[in-house]
Amino acid sequence: MTPLSEMGFLSSFLLIFVSAAFTDNILMARFLGMCSCLGVSKKVDTSLGLGVAVMFVTATTAALNYLVYTYLLVPLRLEYLRLIVFIVVIAAFTQLVEMIIERVSEKLYNSLGIFLPLITVNCAILGISLFMLNKPYSFLQAFAFGLGGGFGWFLAIALIGGIREKINEAALPKGLAGPGITLVVIGIMALAFVGFSGMIKI
Amino acid sequence: MASTYGKILKDGLLVENPIFRQVLGICSALAVTNLVVNTLFMGFGVTFATALTAFTVSLLRNYIPVRIRMIVQVVIIACYVMMIDILIKAVAPDIHRFIGPYVGLIITNCIIMGRAEAFASQNKPLPALVDGFANGLGYTAVLVAIAIVREIMGFGTVLGYVLPARDLWWHQWTIMVMPPGAFFMLAILTWIARARLVKEEAK
Amino acid sequence: MNKKSPAYVLSFMAAICLVFGTGISVVNYATQGLLAKNAAMHRNRVLCRAFQLDVAGTSAEAYQQAVDAALRTATVGGRTVYECGAPGREGVGFVAGGMGFWDRIDVVVVLSPDLRNVLNVQVLDQKETPGLGARIEEPWFTDQFKGLSVAWEAPAESRILVGANPAPNAANEVDAITGATQTSMALMRFLNDELAAFRAAYSAAPQPLNPEP
């Protein structure tokens, strides 16, 4: 297989995006971002809302963290602080987005605003920023990785939301309804995603 | 006063168990519950971090601006975990090789954040410490329960000791070792726990 | 002071970051010497294990002495190569590394002097999932590499095989770890990459690497 560095710009961008979204799905293959996924996926439209917000934040913070790491932490030899710095960048960015949305569009704020605090604690976002460092990505490739990872999370939560909406109408035992049956659903979906694993190697 | 602490303990361990009732800390519950030993390490780390963070957040609760309280909480959590991580690495490098991979999982464990937000930010330091401790224990208890089943079914061992019947008739379930197995186990446990709670509430 | 004013919010955030950032930095710098010592000891210990050297005790000095006595080092193609000339333990070793499932994996690979066989593979550093990928450290897995032959005539990516392949139980194949396909595949990928790179550099270097003085 052609090494990533020798590939054309578009094909490497696409490859990283697809592999981050499907074969290495952050929710289904690495099981990050599970808590907010279980909490918010009761309905399709809320799932979509949170999914889009997470995708946006993941892609942007992956790019931001890449810049901060490469041009600030590495030259200053402060790599060991990267966890803290990444967390602060993500949290601060989320806060900033919240404030901007609040002032610009009240409608968007009302539909998206409630998810923003949830994003700060979403371990998938931090995970993407950290995994990105393990690979020799350029700035745009890091952005593709963030975008793909976010899209993978979006896809997974949207699917789960759709399934849950239907399941809620079924007559389930009281104890199983809610988180219980959702876990079963995600378990079966995870089995399917295991089939994707290893299909694309970067 | 003693009864208050008793209630906080009972809430954290059973009534308001972080995993069953609050649905928090699921990511790490899936990642590390295939072997009991790993689970104990993880549980210990989370209990410790939750208690310490809850205590600190509670101390600072009157000074933290509401708007950025989450950022502050995450920073406190991450810093504690990292400091402990570096210390262990320096003092006991062999133990660190075992628990190193858990560090990231502990920082992003939403139980720590959830308790800091729900309890510590409104209560005094000592009750907050007890609450963090109780929730950590409740989390550990559930994880160990899952891990025992997964280890027996997946590896045929308990705490690394091979069960006598394993090689005679037991075929190990690979699926139990892999993450989907954790989902199914967690679902069954949640079902049992919630069904009992529903019954109690009906009384 | 008004708790909602931007100045208060910003200065509070800055203060928190400063206090805790300083805390971490202090801990980090205070332990740097210890960390370096620990890393050196661990490296020596893994080298002793990989070359199956006799060690007198378990102290850092004992490992250092054993390594100094038995191994000669040389730099070949930018990487450190360890050579052992002790009778019955002849071999050349190097550190091979690459991306695992979660993070970087580093292993010490020891080959026979003619590079035809793998004598040993010992894990130096890994952060794979405990209970799954992390089992690459366990003896039942690493022991499989002892005496494994390297299929140099095969394409570069399949000279050593880990797990599923068209010819099970081939002389260059080890079993993968159940449930940790990703880690096993990653190990296979970087082992083959590093083997090829090592052979190219090693055979280009003037022999012997360490001429007798």
C-alpha cells in the first residue's frame, strides 16, 4: 500500500476520513463517548443535534490542538502537559461557541445549547486529539482525522437514536427499558463494527 | 452526623449507584472488565480520584465562577491524576507499567465530573469526600461483578487462577473477552438492578 | 468582586491553570532524574531477558553490569544494535517500534547472527488494552518467537506472520491474540517494516561491527 506521505492530497484526506469514521469508529471500536451517547440518544432529533455539535467541536479542536502541540508545546518541551492543555482548549472552545451561538441565534442556542456542557465531558473528543498525535499527520490530515472521528460518532449516535425511538414503543420489561436495552442494541452494533476493523490500514 | 455519612455511603453504593442509576462511567466499565485484576486497579484509581477531586471542588465551590465550573473541574481532575501518575512512575515503575494505560481512562471518567457537579459543588468538603469515595466504591463493585463473569466465561479463570473444569468441558467465549461481551453483561446487570428498584419503589 | 465579570472569570481560570500547571511541572522536574534511571534499568532488564543473560541479583547495577559484560553496541543506520558474542547466546538485537492499537509499542528483537531466525522478542513498552492487546507481554505469546524463522524470500510485509494466514503453522507464523486482532496486526506490520529496514542497514555496514581492538 502507498504510504500516506506519498499519496495525493485528496486521497489521503479521504482515506483518513473514512478510516476514522468507519473502521476505527470512536464509539463502536474504541468505546469512547459512551456516557453522553447513552444519555442523549432517546430521540433521533436530539441525537442528531448532539452529533452535529460533537462533530463540529471534534474537527475544530483536533486542528487547534494540532497547532498548539506542534508550534507551542513541542518547541517549549512541554509535551507532558498536553493532556491538560488539550482539555482546556476543548473546554474553552466549547464555552466560546456557546457564547457566540447565544448572541447570534437564539433558535440555534435553544436547540444546541443544552448539549454544549455535555461536549466538554465527552471523552471521544479528547480521545481524537490524543490519537492524532500518535500518527505522523500534517495539519490538514489532522483536521480530516478529527472530522472523520466526529462524523463516526455522529453516525453511531444517529443510528442508536433511530433504533431507540422504535424500541421505546415496544412492550419491554420495566427494568430492561432505558439504559438496559440500549446497551444490548449497542452491543449488537459493536459486533457489526468489529467486522469493519482492519479493513483500511494507515 | 454519622447517619448522614451512612446515607451518603449507601446512596453511592446502592440506591444511586453511578452505573445503574446515573449511567455514568460506562466507557471505562467496558474497557477494563475482562480481567478482575485490571478492574480492581481501575476501581482503586477512580475511587481515589473521585474522592480527592470532590474534596477540592467542594473547597473551592464558593469561588468557582458558574460559567466555567466544568473547565475548572476537568483541570483539577486531570492535574491530580497526572501528578499521581508521574509520582508512581518515579517511585514504583513496575507498578506503573501495569496501571499506566488506565490513566487516560481515569481522567475522562465521567463519574468524577458527575459527582463534582452534582454533589461536591453544593456540599461541604467532608461529605463531598465521603460521597466521592462511596460512588467510587459503588462503581468498583459493579465493575468487579461484571469482570468476574467475563473472566470466567472468556478465559476460564478467576484472578488468573485456572478453574479446574476449564479444559474438560468449557469452551471459552471469545466474545466475552471483547467489548461487545461487556455491553451484554452490563445490560443484564442493569436489568436485574433496575427491576429490583422498580419493585421497591412500588412498595 | 463580581463573580460574573469577565475579568474575574478569566483571572480565576488563569490562576487555576497556573497553580495546577506549576504543580505538575514541579513534580515532573523533581522526578526527572529518577525517571531516567528507571527507564535505563528497565531497558537493561529487557535486554537481559531478550539475550537470556545471567544476572547477579535484581538491582539496577546488576542489570547494567550484565549488559556491559555481554553486549557490545554499535550504531547502524541511526539505530543502536546490540551484539552478543557469548558462546551459545550469539545474536544481534535491536529495538523495533511502531503504532499499536492505542499507542506506540516498542520491542527488543534478537536475531541469530545470520539473521535467518528470530531468537527472542521481548516487549519494552506498550499501552494496549489490559487483558487484550496488553497480553503481547505474556510469556506464552513472546515464547512463540523463539526460534521462529524469518521468511526473507517472502514479500516484505509477510516475512513474519502473526495470526490468520493462508498457511497455518508455517515456520514463520505465530498465533495472534484472541480478541486483540488490531494489536496483533499492528505488531506484525511494524515487525516486518523494522526487520526489512534493519537488514538493509546491517548488511550495508562494515563487518564485523565491533572489530577487536
